Amino acid sequence: MPTPLISPAEKSYIEQGVENDCRSDGRGRLEYRHLVLETGLLSQTSGSARCRLGDSDVLVGIKVEIGECEQDQPHQGRIVCNVECSPSASQQFEGRGADDLNNALTLSLDRLLNGPQSGIDLAKLCIIPGQQCWVIYVDAMVMDCAGNLLDCIVMTTRAALFNTRIPKTEIQDLGEGEFEFEVMDDVEDAEPVVGWEQLPLAVTLYKIGERYILDPTILEELCSQVTLTVGVNKTGQVCGVQKGGFGSIDPSLMTEMIQTATTMAGSLIQQLDTKLIEEENQGLEKRRRGEPIQKLGFFAAVI
């Protein structure tokens, strides 16, 4: 993927702004851009969500299908991830320009979701041990790229998993180790993904000069030589740390960055969960009254 260019004057302007805690768009170093989030957009999926963080726009659709258990994990279901950047999201994504970025984002999302740190109870996805299980397919589409893509994708995926419902199954024991199951068609009996609320958020800190920032724009990303992505769950536990870029981070600064990410994630998770639950309760109340549920394009969640 061709690297966008930035002039020395622009880079100096951004670095001085970060040093003085006044970024080019008026934010402080640890401020997010305007966040808008909505769930339940795609009717043909098991769950969906769309998030717009500044001008970055991500849509996530989730499908739940029956598959075979993995031989090395016979008592668990699994999650399959895929991230694609639309060619219209950026000029750099035309042709095969986004292949490397797609692979990197897919790998990062897969690491987050497929492991004990995700909080999702994969054992609950197993239908018949060693034979059948639920497979959760997570497909993320980047529709507009304006910086901080990984954090936006993880945030959208978490909201989509909250919105996901898995059909209920009834299992019959036929004897001699043989089992049979039936998938219930009633939508009201469908169950949420167990443990979605423990899924960590990704908070990526970008080091510019001797300082670091949250939620950068494209130009700010070009000024950063090193990044630190911290996964933090609802209870404030650090679930993973990954360094990116070619620069270095002093150990004392790294400790400070992890503490900052933990603090920011805790507040963000609380506000997002409140908005998600509020939206769901409003939908349930409208269904009870027989009123139509209208999507306004986005469910505004101003953080």
C-alpha cells in the first residue's frame, strides 16, 4: 500500500501541537473524536453494528452458523474473523493496495477474539462435543479510513456481538453415543453471546515526539514512529499489549501509557455499554407496544 505523504512543515506543526496539548483539530492529547454508534442495521445477519469515529467509518456484520468442532478443541465453538478495507475508503486502497492492512487487521482481531482474554465463553458455542458447534463469523468492512482503524473495528465488533443472537438448540440422546439436535426457529428463544461484556476494547496510543496521543487522524499517524495497543476489559484488566512501528519506547513511558490506556478504556466501556443497553431496552419497549422500530442511520452515542 502506498504511504501517504506529509510535508516537513505539517509534521512540525502537528508535533508542536501535541507537545503543547493542543492538536490541529482542537482536541487535547487524550481526547477522542465524536463517536456515533448503532446496532441492528443488517436484517440478514445474526448481529450487526456500525461505528463512526470522527471520519473513520466501520460496519461489522456477524453470522452464526453450525460447523464441525476442531479436533484440538472438541468442546468449544470458534470465531472466524475477516477485515476488508473498501477501495473507496482511501486512494491507497485501490486495486490490491489494502491487502497488507487487511491481513494485519484480521490477525489483530482474531488474536483478540480467539483466546481466554476475549472473555467469550467458547464452550457455550459447543452443541455436541467433538461433533457440532456454533461458528461465529465476524466480517468487518472499513468504509472510510480517517485514522485509528483498529480501535474503531474492535469497538464496532463488541457492539455487534452485543446485538448477536444465537438460535436455541434442543439435544436428544439416542443412546450408544449418538446424539441428535434441533435448531429452534423462534427468534424470542435466541440467546445472546455469553461473555460479550468481557470482551476488551483496544486502546492504541501513538507516540509523537516525547508525548503520546489517542485516536489520531491520518496526518497524526504519519508523525508517529511507534504505537502501543493495549487491550483492556470491563474490570480494568490488561488482556494484551502489542507494540507497532519501528521506534522505541522507554520502559517508564510504556508503564505510563498502559496505565493511561486502562483508565481511558474503563470510562469508555462504561459509557458504551450504557448506550447499548439503553438502545436495546428502547427497542424492546417499542416491540411490546407494537410500535415500529425505525433506524435513523445512526444511534447517537456522544462520548
